[in-house]
Amino acid sequence: MNLLKEVFMKYGYFPGCSQTGSAKEYDISLRKVIEKLGVSFDEIEDWSCCGATSAHVTNHKLSTALAMRNIMLAEQQGMENIIAPCAACYNRLIMSQFEIANHSGIRKETEELLSASFQKDVKVFNVLELFLNIGIDKIIENRKRELNDLKVACYYGCLLVRPSGLTKFDDAEQPESMEKIAEATGAKTIDWNYKVECCGAAHSIARRDIVVDLSKKILDDAKYHGANVMIVACPMCHTNLDMRQRVMKRTYPEHEDFPVLYITELIGLALGMDEKELGIDLHFIDFNYKDLVPENSGVG
């Protein structure tokens, strides 16, 4: 992580489609939190969808070109480092970069499609790398509220730390980076079994039954190991684990609501912001830290 510490505290920002729509609270909380921590973004001008699952499973050439178009734009706009907070976007961007770098035929085809050539590497960070770069100490120093009554299940999902040969920032089977960030907020983290298991991802539309089954197993394991809240760093994971709880209740009447927050929202709470300011009130499952954290506890 020493290399990360040398990066300027200004980044290009690739929001991706979810951040501007179904996961706008992730975007809201991310922008507010980094501002508090003294970091700034320059959003990539004219960015477009990276292709995500849809392009990746239908047309390999197109999926590479869609992702690399955004890398090309960042390069042309003078950005050396960009943040992709969506785990799927992050995965597609780094995978496409790998293919461009290691397959001359794919590089040539992609450059022809985009009518441009790639001149330099643009480093793509995910949101966990961003906060590790900013520094755990920075979060602790700016903490205004203690969250030590929160028992957090850190859920990485299947894309954020894989493939391990490309992501490299954490272990693919037993990652710890999200726990380090969560603990900097004062929250306690739990040891559990499902933190890198798949929630069903894009099956949410075509095979909702699969998603409900997988997501329930994830939530149940977190509860079993003592968690009272889950944190994620992926819009698709949040959709499946938060929104699909309504269907879970119809399928499994015994299911009890379990709040799911973005990692940025957890940090924002620790920095003294409230639920509405962070967009937490937009979630399907209610969360109110006052139900868990004594009002007068904590710092500041």
C-alpha cells in the first residue's frame, strides 16, 4: 500500500450507471465523505456504461471497447488515477485493461473501434483502495460519533477481490481491507462465512428465486454470527441484499429485516452525518443508528 500513499489526493471519477440511478445514495454518501476527508474528484466527462454483465456475456469485443472508452477518456482528460466505486465496473475496467495489455490483437481491434490509441496506463481504484489510500488514521481523526454498538458483517461479494491475479489489493478468500475501514469508524466487525460468496448478481431480474435464496443465506449467516448491520461496496449486492428482503418475507415469513449499508454510509455516520444527508433513508430496509448507538456516546 505504500505506492498508494504517493498518489495525489485528487482522482478521476467513473460513477457508472448505478451511481446515477438505483444506487444514487452510494454516490451521494461517497461525495460527502471524501469532501470531509479532504479528497476531490473530477468526474470523467462524457463517460458511458462500461458494458457490465450484459455486454460481457453477449459480445466480448464490445464489452472490452465499452470499458476502454472510459479509460481512453480519462487518459485524454489528463487523469492518471480513477475511482470506480461499483464492484462490477471496477472489475470490467481492470479486466479490459489486462486484455489490452496482454493481447495485441484485442488492443488493435479496440483501438480501431474507438479511433484512438492508448498511450499510458490509468490506474483504476475501487472504493476500498480509495479509503486505504486516504488512510485509516484520517477516518479516525475526523470521527465525530462512536459506532461501537454496531456489529458489522463486511460483505465483499464475488467481484471486488477477484480475480486475485488482477485485483491484488487483498486476499481473495479471506479479505480484511473492509474490516480495517469499518473498525476505523469505531464499529466492531464479525468473523463469518459468506463474505465473498455470490448474492446472485444480475440473476436478480431473470431468476429472482436464485437471488432470494442466495441472499437469504448470506443475511442469515451474518445474523447467526452476531451482526446487526451489513456493509457492502457494490450497487448490485446492495440491491439484492436490501430490496429483495421484501420478497424474502413473502417466501420466508420468519425473515426479520436486516439493514444493509454502503461502506461510505458507515463512514459518513462516524463523521457525524445523519441518515438523510447520506441517503440511507432511500433504502428499502430502515436503519436508524440511534436505535443501536446511545445518543450521547462517542467523540465530539
